[in-house]
Amino acid sequence: MNENLEIILKADELPDKWYNIIPDLPEPLPPPMDPPEGYSRVNELPNLLVGECLKQEMSDQRWIPIPEGIRELYLSAGRPRPLFRAKKLEEKLGTPAKLYYKSEFFSPTGSHKVNTALAQAYYAKQQGFERLTTETGAGQWGNALAYAASLNDLDCTVFWVRAVYRWKEQRLKFMQMFGAEVYASPSNHTEFGRKLYKENPNHDGSLGIAISEGLEDAKNDPKAVYCLGSVLNHVMLHQSIIGIETMKQMEIIGEYPDIVISCLGGGSNFGGIALPFMGDVLTKKAEIKFIAAQSEAAPNLQGEYKYDFADYAEKTPMLKMYTLGHQISMVPIRGDGLRYHGCSPILSLLRNLGYIDTIAYPTDEKHVFERAREFVQTEGFIPAPESAYSVACAIDEAIKCKKENEAKTIVFNVSGHGFLDMEGYADILGLKKQPERA
């Protein structure tokens, strides 16, 4: 057995800097803006976000040191994470392509979200806050922030999109194990939530609505601060540790990707693995195809590139991004973490300049989950429903390589595990309990 199917970095190889792509962008990143009327959302930001994160938001520093305290938290959370060669999957597909996947599901909460949750909680604690507020869609971010808050001796309040809150009972208990207070959104806990709840007690909710509630809650409590799990520049920065590790691992085995793939809702895990490689494209003229795998429920990268609010109630500044409209109604899906109206400003700019391709899969999710089952039955790891989109896209690209007889190297991010999402898989794939027998 000569091939290296698991590429592992040692603890002392843990990156000590995050990569900030802003200085390397082909043109300046459009800044946040206030709407034509009303109070200044931009001036309000220091009262809502962690100070150090806000400082990082528009930093022109290419490499930002990771504080030793955060590196220790990363080590305790199992970083660095392995990169795997999906050899059995390649053989099953009969493709000449090489498939490599990053194992972000190897974390205490089962997703990549801990990379920024630990950083934001650490900085919040240093600044003297006592409670974190946030939103969550699939539940992975809420779980990650609850975990990070617990490790930093902070309280945590999570507003969870109601459509997902209804069916992910085990993930709710997981958040509560870390001490989080969790509300189905729209909730009766905020003025904005009560308004929507009164109009429709069965409202499915959305990430945009849950963000509005998290912001309102933080604004009303001087000891609380709001934390966002995706979209913003400092989140992309913290998540860059994924791609930095992956680049080191590819270098060890003498490989380099032709294609980089991940699923995309707001953009955190896609940006995490893609942006360090994108830096090579922008500064070293590397040739890589980047594909964002999305759902037709929220194909935000196929929307309009313009200034829009990041939340439903218009509490945030307006961001220049690809958007479907901040008050759009979107059908719930099992991969609900992808159901967000807008995309990261950094990724949106790169998409607008032609550096990022996108594919949106049907909302019935059958194709995506069938591809995930192929991955499970060959590689043995079960991806989160959102990560199943990344898996499906990688398999589809590998099949294209087979048809065109091209031996490309494909790297994709499996950003979370699906242990607490089996009901969703069972619903789509028709997995049923066998009758009892005497």
C-alpha cells in the first residue's frame, strides 16, 4: 500500500496566521453602506459586533497572526484536520480524476463553524462581554457558537430558523448541553419576532429573520454581543485556516488542484477552502476552477449583484453582494444552511469578476442525497446535508472527467457531519424501519 490516502499535519504545523485576501483582490472591495433614509447602520456596528472582529473586517493586512489563545483552542478542537484521498470513490466511478476531501466534520460539534466561533468567542471574552447572541439555519453554527461560548465561560442565545428547529430535536439538545438558550425563529423573545409570529405562528422563518432577532437581542443588552457565522469578511478570514492547511497537505504529496469545490449558503466554508487557493490565482497566475454548489431554493450567486441588507428587518448595513432580495420567501430544504438570500461580499466580487462558477441543484434534493449515499458507501463518512452538495458536485465533476478522459485533481470540502441529520436523509431517500419479526 504505497499511496497516501490520509494526509495529516502535526500539531506544530498548525497555521499561526490567517490569510486575508482583501489586499490581493483585483479591485477594491465595496464597503458597507447606509440606506438612503433612517439611522446609520454603519455607525451602529461597534455597538453590535466584537471590536477585534470589526477591526479585521476591512483590514489591508495580508496575513493576520492567530493569537496563541485561539491556537490553543484550535488544537483542543482537533486542528489540524486530515485531508483524504477518496480512492474507493474514484474506483467506483471509474474516473481518471483524483478526488481529495478536507475533513472539517472532525470537530467537537461536527462542522467547520468552530473555526470562527472559537475566535469570536475568544475576542468577545477579552472585550468583557458576558453573552453571545446569534442565528442559525441548519444548526451547525448555533452549535459551534454554543460550544465556543461554553469554553470561554460565556452565555449564548441562539435564534434558530423555525422550519429546521421543528425536526432537528437532537441538535437542539446538543446546543442545550453546552448551555445555550435556543428559540425557534420567528420567536416571542424579540419585538421583531413577535410581529412575524403574530402574523403567522407557523412561519417557517429564514436566516435573514433570525439574524434580525439576534441583532435586536444584542442591541438591548450592553453585556451581549452579536456573532455572525458566515458572510462577513472576518468570518472568511478565520475560515481560511481550512485552505491554508489543505495547501500544505497538497504540497506534501506533490499535488495541486485543478478544481476546488464546496457548498455555499452565505459562503463561510466555500471561502475557507477556496480563498487561499484563490490567492494563488490572483498573485501567481495559477489556473484553478472554483465551483460553488448551491440549492435552487436559494441560488444567491445567480441573483443580482447590488447593495442589499444582510437581514430581513434591515438592521444591518447594506452590503454589495449577490442577492435574491433580503425579504424573499424561500422554500425550506433539508440542507437548510444553504437557504440564505445573500452571499459574502468577497465571494460576490470574485463571482462578478468571473473567478467563481456556480451550480444550483433541485430543491427535491434527490440527486444530491443519492450522491451523498455513494460517498458514504465508499468512503464511510456521512456528510451534513449541506456538505452533500459539495460531495455531489465533486462526483459530477469526476464523471465529466471520465467522459472527457481528463485526469484532473479535484479538492472539495466536507464541512460537516450528518449524524444529527438522518431524518432528513431518510425523508428524501425513503429509508424505512424494517418490520419487527417474531
